[in-house]
Amino acid sequence: MKGPSSAENRRLLGLLDSALVREARLWKVPVSKGGCIQGADISSSLHQDMIVWLRDMNRRFQFCPETFALGVCVLNRLLATVKAQPKYLKCIALTSLVLAAKINEEDKVVGSVSGLVSASGCNFSAAEIVRMERIILDKLQWDLYTATPIDFIHIVSR
């Protein structure tokens, strides 16, 4: 098997560099202090539970892995930006996944927000998810896309 040419290596290096620059500009990790996410009353274990729940929802909705990765990134970026209450965490998590799906998935795969809410089994209404979408978009300045681990894998595997 022939290795990549020097031109291909430069192209891959350029892609990685641009992804790193974007990530450095956008990414704030939700820091855990004293077992809670900094700036929120959300414990690390609750945060991990939400990630597992998002993975399960991603599978249930048959979204692609890129949607899950972006949903987690949106959730983490929001938690690093605002003080969220634990009672709203599932709403925030589901909304993060819905927003990621609207970016990564075909419209026919995503379906309606009310259908996703119903299938998720969470106790929020479609109107609350739509309201949370506006809040997340506002807090993240309508810039939802950030480099994810899946993007890195795609770049390296080319």
C-alpha cells in the first residue's frame, strides 16, 4: 500500500490546523470542581449519565455517530457557558442532540420535534425543546459546529 504524497500530507496538516484553530476559539470544557461542573449544580456523575442517555437516544433515533459527537459538544459548550440547573439537564441534552441532528441528518431522519420528545420519554414538551433551542443558539452565538473527535478520525483516516 502506497503512503500519502507530500501534497496530501500538507492538505491533511492544513485540515487539522484549521480544526484546532476553530476548536481553540470555541471550546470551553466544563471543568469539574468538587464533583460538580463548574458554574452549575451538576455533578460529574449526572453529566456522565446524560452522555450515556444521549448515546441511547442517538441509537433510538438512528442518528449517525457524528450527530452524537456534535450533540455532546453542544451540551458541553453550553454547560461551560451558563449555570444550568439539574432539573433542566435532560431538556438541554435532548435539545443539544436535536440541534446536532438538524445539522448532520437528513430532514426525513430527524422527523418532528414532538416525535423526538415523545420517543425520548422525557417530561418536556415540544414547545419547551423549541424554547431551549433558542436559548442554546443565543448562548452559543448561533455557532453550533465545533470540531469533534469524529472529525479528527475522518481527517486522519483519509
